Amino acid sequence: MQKRAIQRGRPTGATTFEVAPALAFGAVVRALRTEDGIAQEMLAHLAGIERSHMGKIERGEHMPTLVLVLRIARALGRSAGELMLETEARLPKEWHRPQER
């Protein structure tokens, strides 16, 4: 019997989160960062995360945890609530309709 190689992480293209909110949140972070004239590397440093992870968050490839949302908000000099309001405003219309039960 041959051993199978262990592949770490999710398979390519697989997500364990909703894509629309991830894209909307990332767009908000990027817009606020560029509006404030902060480099991505500096924002990542201020938030205490790797620059590559910040890039993935901004591109909507990763959905940050609540702790990271709070750190990013603090690094941007804003509240997490402000980031969430901006994120909600960027969500597609189907996210604003009540779900059927």
C-alpha cells in the first residue's frame, strides 16, 4: 500500500466563506488605505499581519477573523462598525433581501 501525499490547505478554487462579503470588505480596506495614503505593507505592519495576507484580504481571497477586522480597523484609525457599514453598502443587492425560510 502506497502512502498518499498530504496536501495542506484547501483545494484550489475551494472556499469556506461567502465570496461577496470577502470581496466587499477587501474593497473597503483598499479604498480607505489608498484614501489615507498608506502603503499596503505599512497597513499590514500596523495591523500585525503579513503583507501577503493583507493583499489576499484586499483581493477578497481571505475572509479575516473578527480579531483581524478589529486590528485592521484600528490600523486605519476607524471603528470596525465603520468598516462593516461600508462593506454592507458594497454588497450585491441579493444580500439586502431577507432570506426565505
